[in-house]
Amino acid sequence: MLWQMYLEALMHALRAVFAGALALAVTSLPALAGPANTVLGTVVTADKAHVGQGSAAVGTTLYGGDRLSTEALGSVQIRAGAARLLLLSASAAEVNDTEGAPSARLLLGTATFSTGNAHAFTLLASKAAIRAQSDAPTIGQVTYLNEKELIVTSKRGPLTVTVEGETQLIPDGGAYHVYLDPAASPQAPEGAGAGSGSQTSQGSGKGGTLRAGRSRFLIFAVAVTGVATYFAVSEALESPNRP
């Protein structure tokens, strides 16, 4: 009789310990699993486009780390917070979060972005970060030539290009060839480039005077002809605040 009472008490104690351990495990699961994937945006239009390995469809929700790509003659446009992003033909980008706001890293081809807030969106390409310079409606375009060269064009409003803490201004309506490796870039007749603290020339087709050893990158003005046609985007892209 005494043995049975002892056994029952032991089983009761074991059940209590097991129940407590189970409750602790259940409450710890969210922390162990980590936060849910952040929603970065939604597909607005898609034609011959993909999200990851699947086809992109209007209304598809995009999460941090999702890769967007387009086939030849394809395109895809997404809404990302207060910004829009359009990938043109044969392009690829990965959406993510940068400093609490949507961003996209251009991996291939050409991307156009539209925003009315300087901090609402960042387009990354190689080592460069391209943003709107002000909170006015802004449309910018970046073409990824290779790891060391980009074409950055302003359709509406000035842009900033930042590389390793150095920032240069792309004026409204300007198109610039950005060399991310100053040592490998061609020099204009007067040694044109964009060094730290230099001013970008908007009309001469050249940058400011390069200070050897100080510049992180160089920019040279280029003709907009042949680039402007890429701005055949939807009316929604022209209006960043349009729902």
C-alpha cells in the first residue's frame, strides 16, 4: 500500500515536470524559429517575368531575399512601400530591406525606380547605393554594365550615388557613366572625375577635378540618347504616391 502511494506521487511529480517542460518548449518556438519573413512589396505588372524559379503574377507578395528576373522582352513592376521598381528586359534584382526601408540589388540589366521620399527606397548595384536626393517625386534609372561600371540616369529629380561613404550628385535630367574602380576608368582630357568634395559639372560633359588617391569612384556625363527610351513606364510609376 505504501509502495503504491509512493509510486502514484512519483508519477504525479513526473507529469507535472513534463507538462512544465512542454509549455516552456511551446512558448520558446517563435524565438527559435526567428521572425517571419518581412513583406517587401507586391507585383503590380508582369510579362515574361519570374519570382525565384516560378512565374511572376500580378498580386504576388514579395519577401526579403526574393529574386526577380525578366526574360528577353519581358518586364516586371513592383510596389514597395512608397516606391515603385520596374525591371526591364533581361534584368534581375533581389529585393530586401536596407535601414528599415525597401531596397533592391540590381544584379543584371536595367531598373527604373520611382519614389517621393528620399528614405523610402534604395537601389543597390555593385558597391553603389542610389537614392532620391530629396523628398520630391523622383524617377531614376540604373543600368548594370559590369561589377565596376554603371549608367545612372535621372528622369525626374536629382539622385545621389554613394560608394563607401563618398556621395556624388546626379543632377535632374543628367545621365552619368559611373566607374567604381577609379584606377581602371578612362580619364577625360582634363583628368575629369568626381573626387571627395568636388563639384559635378552639369553642362560640360565632365566631372570635377579628380584628387588622386581620394576618390572612391568617378562619374562622366554621357548622352541621354538611347537611354531615355527606357522610361516608357506606366503612369503609376510616374506618380510614386498613387495607390
